[in-house]
Amino acid sequence: MGSHEEGFCRRPSQDGGALPVMAAARGRSRAAGRVGNPGTCRERSHDQEQAMLRAGPCSGHAPGPRCPRSGDCAPGPVLIGQRGGARPHGPTGLVSHSVGSELRGGDGAHPPPAPGAVLRFLRPSPAAQSRGSSSYRSRGLALLRHARSRPLRSPPGFAVPSGSRFPAMPSNKSVSDAPIVQFTNCRILRDHQLQREDLWVREGKILNPEKLFFDEKGSADVQLDCKDSIIAPGFIDVQINGGFGVDFSLATDDFKSGIDLVSQKILSHGVTSFCPTLVTSPSSVYHQVLPQISVRNGGTHGAGILGVHLEGPFISKEKKGAHPEHCLRTFEAGAFQDLLATYGSLDCVRIVTLAPEMRRSSEVIQELTKRGICVSLGHSVANLSQAEEAVQHGATFITHLFNAMLPFHHRDPGIVGLLTSDRIPAGRRVFYGMISDGIHTNPAALRIAHRAHPKGLVLVTDAMAGMGLAPGRHTLGQQVVEIDGLNTYIAGTKTLSGSVATMDTCVRHFQEATGCSVETALEAASLHPAQLLGIEHKKGTLNYDSDAGSPRCVPGGAGAVRFATGGRCPPHPTSQSRNISQYLSF
């Protein structure tokens, strides 16, 4: 740290152990963007520096290039180089913007900070290291405070050692000891775009690498190479009737083990949260099944449960689809009390599908909405006016658009007309479910709906017990269903009854059928259903502090959703690292 060079009073060692102080040359101002004469920069002893700090800033005049108290050395910011970063040749100035600020040359450089101003402590962030950035920030340059500042006072979260000019990094003792997982060599879906960034996860939450590094002084415990795969938010299926031999609409003794099985199996298809769906059933089934379902977070045990979707029995006979007619109900004088008597409890209910043309449905919609339950319109013969009225009373969703409703007509488009209606209340968005399995909806119809209202499209599977099983006979509530390839019919008829498609299949087919971007297809199964349920602050995105999903990613196993290029997930060495979103390769 002896000789000075190019305006440096002291130079750092190669290993970054030494802390250099960079001062402007005599009579020169950094704000003017001029380089000082190296020969006029004088080293001060430690005692001289401490005496200046104790004396504080000059009084009686504004700080300037020459300060009577300090002699002939011009003021300037203190520069710390943790990794031996060198000052660039040419004029320099301080760019005072957010974290990531660099020294830049030219007349447009910002002036140095005022005396006493505290700047953010800059060190190479994990994100900068992973990008291989050559910026001054990635070299470890830290701009702290003006050289003629007051004696250091300990800012919140910092400890200032006695006699020290520079604050130490904050203690990490109060931060969780859970392992931090860094996913590298990946593209992540954030802000509607695929971005080449690393993803940092701890305890099932997505971390901000800037805060991790600067505030916690943390680093990754485990690094996983994603091999150029896409990491997307976990899929959310808001309409799934069962799968893998389990029927949610059957009251069985082992119902809980059945729902646990489905929640575990769907992880391998990218679904990290779902709404178990019950089709029209006798009242006794609701009273037995609903108490056995509880809202829970996802994890290595399986996908999280967001609440129940009750599809029926308050639907139209004309558009009952695969729902048993003898179980259908209407709203009588009690209206909402009739609904409560049928279901028994609404504690775990998240969505209710009903026909808006039914008498007294408006007051039921209002009561459900007051309780935070999403009302969906479906299995209905409602015209556009009736559908719009339902939306004005609080309905926000359409159950499997085009299926089990009046077809589009140019003089009265029916429920389909909600996609472009001008009578939707301000600030309200109508979402609509689409079964993108190649069976329920023609690709042309998919394109029409998507182009008419892209931000409202929610992909659903409408999967039933036969999903994941060989063709044959299965159940859908009170009905017997036959599976023939990808077609599912009520036994002995040609009436479609649910689907056997998985969510990753639906995402792939939707992207291929509409020609939309990969980002759009992924958000239709993640962000949009999260927005529908009002949980986009924690699910459906990869934003900082949001849930990181819950599939376990292993080669060819759960969470490895392989698309065109056949990408795979790396194995996870720790249980904590399993709390991530699934990989996708297009």
C-alpha cells in the first residue's frame, strides 16, 4: 500500500484484503470530470484521518475543491476495492442511481455526494457474478461516503468497529440457517419475459439476490445447473375432478389418501397448486367430502390445495353435460340458505359454478362474493344480458368456455360475449377456463378466444379419475365414464365427460394451436389462475418473496416437464432445494 498511481493514495492488494482510499488531486473537482495530478496527492497518516473525521465538515462555507481545514487535498468520495479493482484511465464521476451504479466517464457524470451522504455499500452481487459482469460493481468497488464526513454513526443493520472509517457488513445471525439454492444456466419467466438470470430459493421462497448479498452477506449452499432449461412458475389447476384412479366426487373411507395421491402425482406435470373439483352430487356427498378437504401449502409431499371448486348442482338441465340430472337443484325461496343446506359448509370452498339465468341467482352471487368465493358461470343457457348482470353482481369466471353453454350467435353471443363486452365494471377482469386437450375445443376456437381476450385465458384440465391410467371404465361422480384414447364419454353415449389430459399437455397444445409465445402459454397456466383467485402476490410468478412452487425435480421425474428439446432437471441434493418451480424446455 505504499506508492500511489493515477490518483490513488493507497492501492489494494490482489486478494482484496487492503482497502484503498481514492482522493481527487489538488485543486481538481470530480464533478468537472477532470483527472488530477498524481504527484500532488498526499498520503495522510491514520491519526490525521481520524482527526479530520472528529473535526467534522468545515463550517462557514460550502465544501469546495479546496478546503482550508484539510490543506490542499480536494474532497471526494471514499472508494473501497474489495477485489483489487483499479481506477479507469480518463475522467471519472459518480453516477448516483440505484444499486449497480458504476464510475462512468464524460461530462455527464454526476457530481460527488454532499458531505455526510451515505451511499449504498456495493459488492459483487451473486447475480453479477453469475452473469460474469465486467462492471466496476462486479469488481467489488464500493462507494461509501464523502471523505470529509462526520464521524461514523452506525446505520440500522451495520456495526461500526471502534476507530473504523468504514462500516462492517451486517451480521447474518438473525437470518434463517436454511440452505440457499442457486439455479444457474437457466431462463426464468419474470415480468412476462424469459430472462437469463439465476434463481435463488430458500425455504420455498424466492430470494432477491441483492438483499441476500448486501443485507445478509449470504451465498449459495447448493448450486444446480439447469442446462439451459426454463424455470416457470408452478402451474395452478382450478378445475380437476380427480386422477390416477381417484374421484373427488365419491365419498370413500380413504378419501384423504386419495387426494394426497393426486396432489403428489400432478407434481410431475408441473402443477404445484390445485382446486379439487366436485361435480353435481347428492347433498350427502358434499356433507361427507368437504370436511375432509383443507387448504394447505404444497411441498415435497405434493401440490398445495387452494380450496374446492363446486361445479353444480345449481346448473341448467339443458346444458348439464355429464352431470346427473336427478341431482340438479334450483334456488327456492331461501336462495343462499338453499345453497348452504346443499353443501353443508363453505369453509374450504374457493369457486362455485352456477347458471346465472336461474331465478334468485344474483343474490346468491353477491353472498358468495362477500365471502371471498369466486363465482363462475357455466352449464348455462344464459344470454349475454344475463351474463353481464351476473358479472356486475360479482361473477369473475367462466367454466370451460364454449362447452356446456349456448353457442356463439351474432345477435346474442351468450356467455361467450363476455370476452368483449363493454358492460364489465371498471377495474374488473373476466377470466375464462379453456380445456386445451385437443378434444374439447377446436384449435380455431382456441385462437378466437385467445385473440379476443388473451389476459383472461386460464388453462384447466377438467381431468377425471382416468387421467394417468389405461383406457377403460372409470367414474365421474355418479356417472360411469368410458375412456377411448383421449376421448372420455359417459358410458353408452357420445357426451364428453371430463378429460384425461395433464396440464403440461394442455400448455403445449395451447402454444402449438395458437402460435402464442412460450411466455404467454406458461402464464395461462400460472399467472392468470393466480390472478383469478387473487393470490398473484405469492403464486403464479417468480417475483421476489413469492412462493417457489413445490415439485421435486429429478431427471425424468417430478417437476421435469420436457417439451420440444427434451430438457431434464438435475437431481436435488437437499430436501430444501426441492421447493422450486418446475423446469421447462422448449
